Amino acid sequence: MNDIRRTILWVIFGFSLVLLWDQWQVYNGRKPTFMPSSQVAHEDAKKPVAPAAGAANDVPSAAAGGTGAAGGTAAASVPTQALAAPASLKAEVKTDVFKAVINSDGGTLSRLELLQYLDQTNQHGLVEWFKKLIGQPVPVNEVKPVTLMEDGSPATRYVAQTGLLNPDDKGPRFPTHLSPMRLKEGPLTLADGQDTLEVSFESEPQGGLKYVKTYVFKRGDYSIRVKHQVVNVSDQPRDAQLYLQLVRHGTVAGTTMFGTNTFTGPAFYTAEKKFHKVEFADIAKKKAEVPPASDNGWVAMVQHYFVSAWLLNVPGSEGVKREFRLADLGNNLYSAAMVLNLPQLAPGATQTLESNLFAGPEEEKKLEQVAPGLDLVKDYGIFAIISKPLYWLLDQLHGILGNWGWAIVALVVLLKAAFYWLNAKAYASMAKMKAINPKIMEMRERLKDKPQEMQQEMMRIYREEKVNPMGGCFPILIQIPVFIALYWVLLSSVEMRHAPWILWIQDLAAPDPWFILPVIMTATSLVQTWLNPTPPDPMQARLMWIMPLAFSVMFIFFPAGLVLYWITNNALSILQQWFINKRLGVLGDVKK
């Protein structure tokens, strides 16, 4: 028996060391050794890949009457240019919220930085101090903004593309996102006192159509207005389709080190089918489905804290018929698109359609105002029906207190008050168990060689003392969905990024740099263990003390906001349990 106990303890200790070593690797800019923090959608992504830029299979299919299933490959091929394509030009655009790069090949948005949101890779606090102590170099990290889009290798590629399709596969090819375009002259920086900035690209005629794309940036706005102008320069009428597409790598970064990830991948919305998200792995396995054709809806790429979405929420564009597309482009790249049917263009006619490309933070209140259902991209987990009102309450408290940290504390206080009587019953049951614990321990020692008689005697004691050994569990089980929902609220809310609380806590979405909150969390857990009844089994009793220490390693890497939530919950639970134990006269029963 001692060998078994010792083995279990070593397993717990070893697992804690594994977690600690992996995170130390991450802090030093290396990949985790045992538990990688990111995963790819399928095994092909692990193989060496060639650059995807210029790949010909990322143009959506132009076939009408889609079945609603995700295609394995895109059916349309890229048009061959009649003349040698000029060297592509990259226009660097800067506003108060964006730093963007637009490629002249198709006017593709190939890089997008969110200037109001900083990256969270900087090392500081106790980790930096410890590295200096052991003689490891501590690089001076430049504070950089979040890069949402990037046209790099397949491992990081994430771009927004548009272009024209010919519904007739045998007809001429039209300008796509690979067609060279000319940048029209004009400013590329939003000047002081200027509210809008327009950046236009124009293609050469191809298949009788000329495509003009204009980006309209607005001050303080994460919605980029994109105007699509199609000009028929031929002497024949032309039928064309416009596609709005997002291409992203299929790597899913871990939200936490324990595999609790908010959703990453394509998402669709229509009034008929509502919100529908698709896993990259399902696309790779050809098991994904998209909504049927509709006259409303949008397509998006979702990740932790941020989202990009093609929207038709501009007057005159809302009722346009659209079909939705998904494709596995290979090299761990996936596309999600809307294909729009344009009216037939007579010779010399011009057709203009406007769309919005939202690319920014998942701020729930603002997303609700941008487009119907866009707020649903914020992942609240399985208890979303509880999480949304909790977020609303948290937001109201923040409006009153002006600090997200104190809003978290206040929200937990309100929840504990709401569940006060349920908790009181649970803690009263635990207190009674603690009161009869000496009697149980004496009986177990006396009847340790007679297990059947021991069980009968234990049930007799419970019956005579009117104690239900499960009485402390049921009230707590009822509350578990609420506290899981609150966990997801704190995990998914972008408002926590770089939100200060007090003193050394300047970012509630990042781990405590000095590990003070995890230490306090461990202390409160140990106090709770002391207040709880000792399990009759000595092995269980030891594990009750070891588990808070093991979990303390995990909490080192939790966001400070989540640790603050647990500390507040533990502290209030300790106060209530201490009061009940004192009232029942069992506070002085020190555990052995």
C-alpha cells in the first residue's frame, strides 16, 4: 500500500514538473517539449510545405447552385495573364487603429496590425529576475501591436481577398485576387483632422471586365468599407460573380496551457441557420457543411479575442444573393468565402457593390451594432446561455467601478450572495462531517480488518448523527455551471487584455509577473482543505493536502483575472465555512 501511495505522489509531482518545464521553454521563446501549445488541424500540416503565395487553387468555385457542403478543393483555376505581370507593389496604410499592407496583386489585404492592442509576449517580473540570477540572457523585447493578418509562410498566412468569377466555366476569365492591379495616387496615411482615408486599386481589363477596389478607412473604426466597381469594357454583356474570401492557416493556438481553447476557425451566419462554426479538422476530413444560399449573412474567421468578417451590411447590398464556400487549400491553409451573384452588365455598364471587412477585437457590445449575430463569434463555451448575462453584469459593474479587476471581485461577491443558502447547507453538512470525524477514525481503526462490518457501522453513525455524506456535494454541483460560465467570460473577454487592477497587476489577461496571486491562491486552497472534514482514508487525506500544491503550479500560468476570480471565491467560501464551523463548534478540531 505504501508503494502505491508513493507512486501516486511521484506521478503528481512529475506531472507538475513537466508542466513547469514546458512553460519555462515557452518563456524562453522555444517550443514546449511535452505539451505543445498549438495544434494543427490535420497531420499534413506537420510535413514540410512550399510557400502558398500565388497558389492557383485558392479561388472559390464559380459553380452556381451550391449543395451546402464544403468542397475539398476550389474548382476554378486562376486565369493566365496575357502579358508579363509587373512586380507587385505593397502599399503601407496607417490609421489610428490599423497598420495595413495591401498587395497590388488583386488588392489583397496581406498584413494587418491592430495598433491599439499590444502583443503579450514580453517577459518581465520574477521570470526575468530568475533568468538574470542563473546567468541566462534576457532579451529586451520591443512592444509590438497584435498582428492579425500576415501573408507569410503557410504556418502564419492569413489574408483577405476578393475577385471576380465567371459562372460559365468555358467563358473568359475575369480579374481575381492574383491579377495585377495599379495603385491610384493618393495619401496612404490618415492625417490629423482627417476622418476617412481611401486607397484604390484598378486592374487591367480581363475577359472584358475591369475591376476597381477601394478601401475606405474611418478614424476609430475597425470596419473597413470596401467598394467593388466592375466595369464592362467589352462590346458583349457579361455575367459575373464577386467573391469575398478569408484565407487562414489551420494552426490553433492554445488559449491556456491545459487545452482549454476558445474556438478558432471559420464561422457563418444567416437569419435562417443562425450562427454556424466549422472546425479546421472537419474541413480537412471533408465533413464540414456551410449554410445554403441566402440573401443575408456573413462569413468570418474567428480566433481568441479577435475576428475578421466579410459583411454586406451597407445600404443597397443587404439583399444580394450569396453562396458560402469552404475549401482545404493544402499546406494547412483553409478558405471561407461568400460568392455574390451580380446583375448582368451591359456593354459599357458599371456595377458597384459595397461591403465591410470587420477586422478587430471581439467587443461584444460593439459587435452587436456592426451586424446581426456578429457578437456570437465570442466563444462562451457550453454554458453560453449563462455566460452572456454574466458578462452583461460584469460590464455594468465595470461601468460603476471603472476597473475590470474590482468588477471581477464584485461579480464574485454577488454570485456568492446569490448562492449563500445553498453554500450554507453544503458547509453545514461538511461541518457535521468534521464533528463526527474523530468517531469515524476511531471506528475505522477498530474495524480495519472487518471491511463489511466497518461499512455497516459507518452507515449507523451517519444515521444516528443525521449526517448525509453527500449533503455537501449537491448544493455545490448546482453552482458548477455558473462558475464555469464565469470562467469562460473571463477567458474570452478581450476587455481583460492589458486591463490593470492594482499595483503590479497591469494586465488581467496575462499571468501574474511576480506569481503573488498564485501563492495567495495556494494559501486559500490550503485553508479550505483545513476547514473541510478529513477523509476517513489516510491516503485520501494526504492527497487532499497535496492537490492544492499541485494545482498551484498550474495557476502560475493562468491569466491574473482568472486567478483573482478564484482567490475571491475561495476567500468568501472560507469566511462562510469558518462562520458555520464556529457556530457548530467544530472550528477547533485541528486535522491530523
